[in-house]
Amino acid sequence: MPMSRTGRILVTSAVGVLAAGLSMVASAPSYAHGYTTSPTSRAEFCANGTVSDCGAIQYEPQSVEAPKGFPQAGPSDGHICAGDHADFAELDDPRNGDWPTTDVTAGAQYTFQWHLTARHATEAWDYYITNDSYDPTKPLTRAELEPEPFLHVDGDGSQPPADASQTGTLPNKSGRQMILAVWSVADTGNAFYQCSDVNFG
């Protein structure tokens, strides 16, 4: 039996909605990937309840994803810790310089640790440290970071374990600083950004 005009309209509409939905799924960024646990990142402090009033990041500390290519690309100044995600703006809030810190020692060997909820093939791991202009009471900008990472580890395109680590030498710094960890993945155009407040005793 030939389909009525109303039936054709309903089928066409349903196909259109389905196509739009599939398009949205295909174009949506995939979240749930990884965060640093040592030194403890702001995202992890929110997730484990050490810091309150964190908003959405407390439920998904692994989701601070932004374009790779830092510092030339990546999240914008003042929004680096949140990866330019408005939903994670609490990570950029300096809280008057009152974020919990991890005690570290200048010039010492240190093992940086990540917990990965999606084990992407890896391009590189990079670790940046703040410079002498750093003000912990203001959101982080590129001008407050040393221009080169103090530790770069080539990922060789391999898939890391769920709990990944890299060891390197901490720079000669003193007092309160911030370490920005960047995990650049090989199979997408993105990286994961994690800010950790540290204290060089």
C-alpha cells in the first residue's frame, strides 16, 4: 500500500533526527582520559574531596582536554588549568593562592604519575614550571611559565599503562610554584592539561 503524505513526512523527519544525532555523536569530543596523581593536581584534589566547591570537575578529573601543541597552541591564557572548558572554570580560580600544595625538593629526582581512564597512544609527556613572575593569586598564563618544559618524555606512539609514570629532575626553584603537565596523545589532535600546586621547601 502506498505510504500517505503524512507517513512520508514522519519517516523523513525521523531519518533527519537520526542523522543529526549521529552527526553530533561523531563530532562530539570524547572525554574521560587522564589526570595527574603525583604531584596531586587541582583536578584530583577536587575529585578526592580535599577541595570543595569544584563544580563538574569533581566528577570527571580526567576530562581537561584541549588542542595539543602547547605553548604555541592549546588553551588560552587564564584558562590553562581548565583547558578552556567553562564547566571546569573552578580549576582556573586561584582561590587567593590557597590551593593545597605537594612538597617537592629542588634538584631532586621525582616520579610524575598519571591515572588514565582511556589509554591513548602517546606522542609525548611535557612538564612546565612557573617562572619568577608567577603570582599564585592570579590565573595561570604563558608569561608565568618557563618557555621550555623541564622534562620531556617521548611517547613513541605507544599505548601507556592505566597508571603511567615518568621520572625526571625537578628544577631549582623555591617557594610556591605550579607544575603544568601536558599529555599529548598521538591518535587525536588533543592533549590533556593538569595543574599541580607545589612547594619547594
